[in-house]
Amino acid sequence: MRRQIIQTDQAPQAIGTYSQAVRVGDTVYLSGQIPLVPATMELVVGDMEAQIRRVFDNLQAVARAAGGGLADVVKLNVFLTDLAHFPLVNQVMADYFAEPYPARAALGVAALPKGAQVEMDAVLVLED
């Protein structure tokens, strides 16, 4: 099966040896996004809510570049340096997703790239 590399300047450029997303058939695998502002490649200024929203905005930009959107997400992984922020993730997520919600995992981690407090990756399935 053919792989298609997804890339957009509407989301942060890869900061390592990976692609923003890879499409294989109808499935798109989105790499982890941290709250980087695409234009500056710096962490978004603001509180934890601002970081979470920036991550969802980045994921949305990559999903759109792949020909879909957040409504096409079937699996979402959330990585937090402090699980006390999990209720806030739920609150903000409701602004970006509607029922039926995707499957999801949330994990507490010791650290994330560039000192971010949140990172998320996702899997999309696109309909023809």
C-alpha cells in the first residue's frame, strides 16, 4: 500500500526525524503535537488552557492538510506532565469534538519536548 506524507505550514514543522502525518489508504497517523505556534516555533504564551487549545489547533491543521478534520479522529492520545490537568483537557476537548467522541488514552509523563506540558497525537480514518 502506498504511503503519502502529509505536510502543512499551518502546523509546526517537525523538530526531529519524523513527518507531521503519514496517510496509508484511508488511515492517517498524526505525529505528536506540542503547543508550538507554527509561525515562531515557540511555545504558545499563556496558561494550560492556551497550551491545550494550541495543540488541538495544530492537530486540526494537519488533519485538514490530510483532507479531513478532527471529526475523523478515531483515536487520540494525550500526554500530560501533570495529570491534574486532565479535567481541563476534557473541558477544552468538548469545544473541538462532538459525539461520538474518539477512543482516547491519557498518560502522565515526566517531561515533553521543549518543556511543553501537553502533547497529543491522533489517528484519523477518512471516508472516500
